Amino acid sequence: MNQSCELNMKKPKNTPFYERPAFEYAIAKSESQNCLGSGEALVQGCLCLRISNIHNEVKTKTYLWVRYGNIMDFRKRLLEVHRTAPLDFLLKSTVKLMAVRKGQSCVWCEESMEQGSIEVALVNANDSIAMKKVLFLHDACKDDLADALLFWLMPPSN
Ligand SMILES: [Zn+2]
């Protein structure tokens, strides 16, 4: 997509994001992380949807990013997670089915998740940074998130 189109977008105020604490707009501060929608590196200064485990009872917060212009691609990955090809499943996909790790809560409904159950994982699969980051949501919650993304996509008012 056009590399510059989101560079001049300001961080919007009072958006529906704030009804879900794990989701907010943020400006990408580096290019060391990948977009969950495209799998490619973020562009510094770009408006993004940032997803975090702010609701989890963990010391280290995890942040994952979706470029504003790639939110529909992220949504497609969510809706197609059950059709992910085996190779993608293991290697490259930023949205995949995975066993839930200890102490995780769903980024959508904020409820704690059962360790070991197979749910939807959001992964910074191709990042150049060494540490892989994962956030989880219930498989049963992914369609609600996908619906919400359509509303959240409305152009932010500055
Ligand atoms: Zn959930």
C-alpha cells in the first residue's frame, strides 16, 4: 500500500477503541516490529492500531501493531485463521491457532484463558527483534473483533 498515506494522520481522540482497553491508536515509533495485517515492517510515524495485554496480570506488557491501512488485511487473517496453510501455521502467519500460554487473558473479552487450550494467537512472526511476542483471544471472540474492526476503520476525526 501507499507508504505515506498514514504518515500525516494524527492520533484520533474519543474513538470506539477505548471501549476495549487492549486496543488503541498509536503512532509507530520504530520499524523494528511488523504489522499483523501485512506481516511487513511498520513505517515509523504511521498511525497504527496497537493491541496489548494491558488487562493481563503480567509484569511485562506486550504490544502488537496493525498499520491503520492494513486493518482490513488483519481482519481477513482473523476470519481465515482456520484455513491457514500448515506451513504458514508454523512459520509466517501473524494470526494462527496456538495453545494458550500460562496467565493469558483474551484481548477482546478480557477473561482469563485456559492454559493449553487451542485459541487464536496474534504473533509478531517476522519481526527483526529477537523476542517473539504473542497475544491471545478466544476463537469464539474473533468474529466479534472482526465486526468491530469495520466500525473502528471509520476515518479518525482529528
Ligand atoms: Zn474472549
